Amino acid sequence: MLKSNEMEWLNIEQWQACEPCSNQTELMKLPCVVGLDLSSKINLSSAVAVFQNGRYLEIKCRFWMPSNSLNNEPENSLLRDWAEQGYIKIVKGDAVEHSLMEQDINSWLKDYQVHSLGLDAWASDELWEKLYQHDDQVVKVRPGQAHFSKAMIETEMQLLADLIRHDHNPVMQLMISNVIKKVLSKNLVSPRKINIDSRITGPIALLTAVGCLKYIKVSESVNDL
């Protein structure tokens, strides 16, 4: 049961009704920011690319998960099915080695016009440097509370205005349904899990990316945070 200062963040039916992303050729022409939320062991590691396309935000996701965390819980049966369909990359072992993610992330840094890269506290300095070596013009960000608050509000406004397109990854959809918005003060909100076991790394990576939109050059950005 939600507390008085907690509420739904994104309406899942509106999320499902969003238009699909533009094609790869079009996305490669657009300014982009990338957010990462890396797991310790049992969770999913997530990467989200957000593209500024006029008034629209276009969203692509990638997920990785250690094979040994796929127990017999009902939700994990869904995750196994989605892995077979290519929505999650399963990595053998107890944890997702960050080095195994580098190739996938670097392909985004190579293919897209990435202006900023946001990484969470789990990201090692070594991973920072390896990703940063690809392009020293990419702004590196470690997000804080104000970053997430502005990004939550911006993402919600975009969805309410039907100005989000995304890749309809069911893993992201599941995790969005796990996120609630906690009001900390008049102008400050924070993402929270709906319950302690919920997975929300995808939405956190999305918020990390959206909060980086301000690093897109003003001439290329409509929604500058």
C-alpha cells in the first residue's frame, strides 16, 4: 500500500501505447545520451540510450543478467522467455562482469552521436576510463538526487504529451510498473521500488540518461533540462 507521499510514476497503458522508435539509420543522425545502472550480483544490469528527435524522446534499452540468478521464481520464468527472444543477454556465472558489457556499450558510443554518458555508483573507475577512451568529448556524469528528480518530472511530462517513442522491450515495461514516485519536498521527487524485491535498474538507467539531456548542444536540443 502506497504512503501519502508516494504515487504512480508512469502510466503503464500510456507507455504501451507509445509509438515505436525510428529506424536505426534515423537514430544514428540524432543527438543521444546514455545511462547505465549496473548490478552487483543477482540483479539485471541495464543500459538505456535516449535520442532527442525534435520534441520527441526516443528510447532504446539493453539488459544483461547472470545465469545463476535465474531461479524458479515466477518472474524469472518471464525473464528466461525474454532472454530466449533476445531482450536480455544472459551471462554465465553469479554476476555480470562489467567488462562483458563494454563491447555492447561501445557499439552505441561508436554508432550514435553520444553527448553524455551517465554511470551509477557500481561503475568502477576502470569501466569509466575504458568507455571514456572512445570519445573524450562525451560528458561523464554520476547522477545525484536533483538529477533523478528533474528526470522523473521530464519523463512523465513527455509521456503525458505523447512525446515518447521506444523499442517496446517487455523487460523495461515490467520494471516501469515496479517504480513509484516519492515526494520528498515541493520540488523534489525520487524513484522508489514498489516493494523490496522489485527490479528497477532499467528505469534508473532511463532517468540517468534523461538527466543528461542538458549536455546536448543547445542548437540540437528542444527539451533542455
